[in-house]
Amino acid sequence: MKPTELNIVTHLANSDFLDFRKNYACVPNVTYGFNWGNWESDLLVVSKSGYLTEVEVKVTLADWKADKKKAWFKTTNWWDPRFKSLTYFYYAAPAELAQRWPEVGIPDFAGVLGVDFNNAYSPVVLRKAQRNPEAKKVGLARMHALARLGSMRSWTTRNTIDGLQQRIADLEAKNSIDKKNKAVLLS
């Protein structure tokens, strides 16, 4: 399986590490302001007590190194406004790539997760994230907003799956008709 952001996020949400059944919400592709400016998160996990863990997914070394050009990447502590509500920040990457994290020079507080699709116990924590001592609970309204976003994502995904299944059925029906027509023509 070729690693993609989607299958890494799915693996993480189903893993013991970020088990979506044990947390309030695990929401992929969160882009929002929440008074923090422009922010995008590949996976945002909200604990039942209202604390956030962000997971930034990387599938190539070039993608990971490109983060160095972002202003927030140079942050070496939790004082950056982007992180004020995060309890933990992790990078997640395919296992072989994740082991190369020292080449990237990630912020001191960031943790690293190595995802191995052949290992049910994956991810492996290659570097534990530092806990943000200033982390604040996000509050019930934001927890609900994130849960709502997660629900909308699931229905959007369901609609996409339904559309693809219908397209496959249409193509199979057309292929069946084409085979029958070909058989008639050849007889």
C-alpha cells in the first residue's frame, strides 16, 4: 500500500494510540480560525476532557522539509499562538520516513509517530511529544464544533462512496451490455 495522508490518518484514528472510540472526536483535515488565524491540521484529536492533540502527516521527506519554510516551524516552544490550545503536537509518517526525523530538525516540543500498516500496534512513538504546560481546554462549544465537522466529514465521505459505487455499477452494466453486443456481432 502506498502511504497517503488519508490512509495514515485512518490508521492512526483506529490505532490504540489515538483510538477514536476513546476520545471525544478525531477529525481529519481541519481548517479553521478559532481565533488562531489560518490553521490547517491533518488530524485533530479532542480528548473527552477537552484537550487537543494535533497530528501533522508527512508522506515524503520533501514535504516534511517544506515545513521549515513556514513561520511557525521555527517555534521552539509552546508560546506561539498557534499552539496555545494544543496539549501535544506530533508528526506522523510511514515508519521508514519517520525514522529520518533528525534530518528535518523538528521543533523541540514535537513528537514523531512511525506508521507501519503491517503492524496492528502501530504507530510506534519514535519521539514523545512534550506536554504543553500552558494548554487550555477548548470548551464545550469548540468540542461540539469539531464533533460536528467530523460528522459532516463522515457524511461527505459516505456520499462520495455511494457515488463511486454507483459509477462502478453503471460501468459494469455498460461492460455487460458491450460484451453481449460483441457476442451477437461475432456470432
